[in-house]
Amino acid sequence: QKVVIRTDPQDANSAKIGEKISFGANPNKYLVFDANGKRIDAKGKGKD
């Protein structure tokens, strides 16, 4: 599974490629996409 998280440069520079990280945020403030590029909501249900 591939997960891409975009963040500010300060946070991004503190992580190394391939390193395990954890992420927590308000689900109303991020977008989630499935492997086919279709947007899904934070609870994993499909968006139309």
C-alpha cells in the first residue's frame, strides 16, 4: 500500500524515505484517495 502525505517542508525534512511515520489530523481537513485515484471520505466510504 502506498500513502502520500503532503506537509510543510519543516516536517517533511525530518522524515527519511521509507521510514515508518505516524499521522494524526482532523478528518475534515484532509483528502483520501483509493488506488484508482477516486476520492474516499475519512471513514473509507466512496464519494460520488
